[in-house]
Amino acid sequence: MSAGPAADPALELRGVEVALGRRRVLRGLDLALREEEVVLLAGSNGAGKTTALRVASRSIEVTRGEVELGGRPLAAYSRAELARALAVVPQETSLAFAFRVEEVVLMGRTPHLGTFGFESQRDVEIAHRAMRTVGIEALAQRPMNQLSGGERQLALVARALAQEPRVLLLDEPTAHLDLRHRVALLSVVRAFADAGGCVLMVSHDLTLAARHSDRVVLLAEGRVAAEGPAVQVLVPEHLRAVFGVDAEVVEDAGGMPIVLPRRSASPRSGV
């Protein structure tokens, strides 16, 4: 796991501020991702993690600051261009109809379709490869509304992979998965980056997600509170400052941190 430090950013947010109503959610956020890199974005509820993903996918406009994808302003991309370059897996999604899994994953091919919008055999093969990658090809003909929450999440990841993007934005991708599928999915994420892509992943599963990440960025009140390798960032003082929790951090045999909270913190309100 490593990205060359001299590489130009594949995705960069510079001085980004976002206000939702009267609340400033992001306050001068600087964040850069490079090819072959997985960045874990973590923080307490309301810290601005999902908002940062929405900014990076152009789902919301910035109040101030700049966002670039592949060295170009995000605003310069057409919707089709953006969808070919960047894919998003949200926390939750709703589909109005009982689409089959195969149909949902094939939706990821939409930015690549020709004038008439018909899928080719190659598009179908790419969709099935994506399903196979996340282990759900056997569910291809099942309606989405008959799947478990974890199975639906895997279908959305497969749809994102079928887009063949350069950048993946993942919002709590393992939230509905059991431990085996969490490990498998994070291995898929790691392989995507190792093949030349880059990933920005929001997760509360610090110990497991950090194992598959090159860098951890902790947000607090819309700003970067700490950033760097997991072993340098996931330390008691940072965890106390960002999450308001006392934790013991031990290292496994490979030197990766394991976070063990000592007590529950009082919930913090936020979006």
C-alpha cells in the first residue's frame, strides 16, 4: 500500500467551505488523494464526512474553495464525463421499482453507452465481472427489494465498479455487512487502488478500515484534525480530541493499530 508522494493529486479539495443554512459544515477543508491510494475519512457524527463526499461528487456546491479532479475543475466536467471518472456508493439509497440486481449493476454502464443507450455484450460482461468481484453474481436475477441490507450494499458497490471509474467515493460501505463480507469488500477496495484507482472512504470501523488504507484523515468541526498513516493518527490523544472517548490503542503483529474504547462518550448531535 503506497502512493508516490510526488504524484499529482487525482482528486483535490482546497480551502473548501460549505454552509447548510446557517451552519458551517466544512471550514477550509484541504484534502488530496493520489492514484493507488486509499484514504480513510473518519470523525464524529456531524464532523462533515458525508458533506465532503458530496462536495467531491458535485452533489452540493461549495460556499468557498476549489475542487479538482484529474487536474481539472470539477465544474468543467459534463455529467457523463464525471460519471466515467468518479463513482459513489452512498450510505443509503432507494429504488422506486423492484429492479433485479443485474439491472442495477448495469446502470453503472450508463455513462459509457452510445447514442441509443443500449448495452452491448461487453457492458453485460463488465457488469457480471463486477458482481463476481464482490461475490453476488448468484444474486443477479434477484429483485433488490428481496435482498438483505448487506446484499443491497454489495450490489451498489458492484454498480460503482461497473462504471470503471478512476475515483471511488464510499460512504460507510461496510455498515450492513458481516465480518467476512467486510474483510472481503475492503480487499476489493484495496485491489481497486492497487490497480491505479484512488478511494476516499468514510467509515466508523477504524481498526478494520485502517488496515486497508494508506492514510487516515480525522475530521472535527469541518476541519482536518489529524492526518497521516494509521499508526500516527489513531492514537489516544487524537481519539479523545475528535471522538471524545478514552481509548487504548495496541498494535497487532504487523504494527497496525487496534482501537479499544475504554468507555462510551456522550452522543454528539449533528448531521
